[in-house]
Amino acid sequence: MGLLDYVKPVPTWSGRELKAFMADAEPGTYHLIDVRRPKEYERGHLPGARLLPLGELADRSGELDRAKPVVTYCAAGVRSRAAAAVLIRAGFQNVHSLSGGVNAWGGHVAKGTPEAGMTILPPSLEPEQALAVLWTLEEGSRSFYAEMADALGGLHGTETFRELAESEEAHKDLLLDIYRDVMGRPADDDFPESALQERIDEPVMEGGLRVSKALEWTRYQSLQEALELSMAIEVNAYDLHLRMARAAKDEGARAAFRLLATAEKDHLRRVTEHLDEFIASATPL
């Protein structure tokens, strides 16, 4: 089983499909969740939408009725895919992300947003393979953040991406510590490829998003949009590590995964702060 076999697509609806659904559905029978930042919500949101920022969703999903359909949306569809993935992993059965975000709803479709799925690690997965998947995703994130820092070349945001890259390197080391504790031996020189039984030709991040594709996309986007993508990466990593902590049978592994989740949450906080700065300085629509 290869790395991308653990990635499942996130269900999406077009703006037309969502409008048709809302036209037929009774108010209160579904959740329409705006996962943007409060300032974005204040400037305009879809009718009946509830604000539940992406960075808070993993901790607040219990506020939503699992029996109701859920639709998530953001500005262009990047953050809402991550939100849908969090909810599906939390056990919600009927979840869709609005493809293209509010831009698609208004008639203008944001094109070229990275297509990311969600990483699912089944309970039956052997610990060695699970750790190999997680290590590979951390390396993918590290590579993305390092490339972003280099591309910015000292401009605003460079330090944020550099710090994120350094932290992901530390996370890789922590995962190797977990591997040694769980497996009773250090990882071999061919890890993680030996565990995955797959040659990794290019870095892959959470949701099966190839780093090369993400970097190509960010070349034509603003720093704000790059931060939105980073937020989606960190939310997925935070949620995934929380679930690994709950599922781990070894107390040492549980503690280490909780530490990783806490670190990812701190990353998310820093990215959110920078994103809020950009949103606050933007000209209202």
C-alpha cells in the first residue's frame, strides 16, 4: 500500500449545487459553516451561515449536530476542504466543501486552487506504516515552508515560514523517537520508504498535496493566500495528531502525539495571527 492510498477525496459542491440544495432544504436542517476569519465574515457571508473559524473547528466540532448535512466554505475553497476533512474524520457522514468558495457562489470561480484530500489512517494499520506516513507528511510540510521562506527572500512573512520549517524538522525527529520506542529499534536508513514499500520521488503534504503543485500555485498568489494554504495544512496536521494520540496504545506514544498536536496548534496560532493582519489591512469589499 503506497502513501497516496491513505488519501481520500473531500466531497465538494459547486455554487450551483449548493444553491439548489439550499432552495430545497428547510432552514435549520443543515449546517452552513463559514470557516474564514471574523473580519472576512463581517464583510459578507452566505445567507444563514454560521461563523466557525477553521483554526477552532477541530476543538469545536462537538457544537454541530452530526445528524445534519454540513457544508463548509471559505474564500476560494482551500480552507474549507481542510474543514470538511476535519469533520469527516470526526465522524460526520454528510459533509461537502464549496468548491471555489464565496467567489464561486458570486459567479466568479477561483481557479487553480490546490486539490487536497484527507489523510485517513485506518485502525488496522501497522504502527510502522502509520509512523512512516506521518513522517513523510512532516517532511513534505518542512519542504514547502523552507521553499516559501527562500522564495520570499527576506520579505514580510519569511521568518514565519522559516520557523515553521524548523519546527517540522523537530517533529520528524520526535516521530523517530516514537518509532524507536514503539518498534524497539531505531528506524533504518531507508525509512520511511522501507515501511511504505514505495519510492518517494517528491515531497507530499497532508491530504496528498504534492509540494511542487503547492509551490507552483503560490507563485501566482498573494502572501495571504499562501497563509490560507498553510493554515489548512496545520489544521489537518493538528487534527490528525490528536486522533493518533487517542488511538495510540503506548502511553509514551500518546504523550508524544499530544506534544506534536500542541506544537501544530501553536503553528496554527502564528499563521492565524499573520492572516488576521493581512485581512485587517485589506480594503473592504
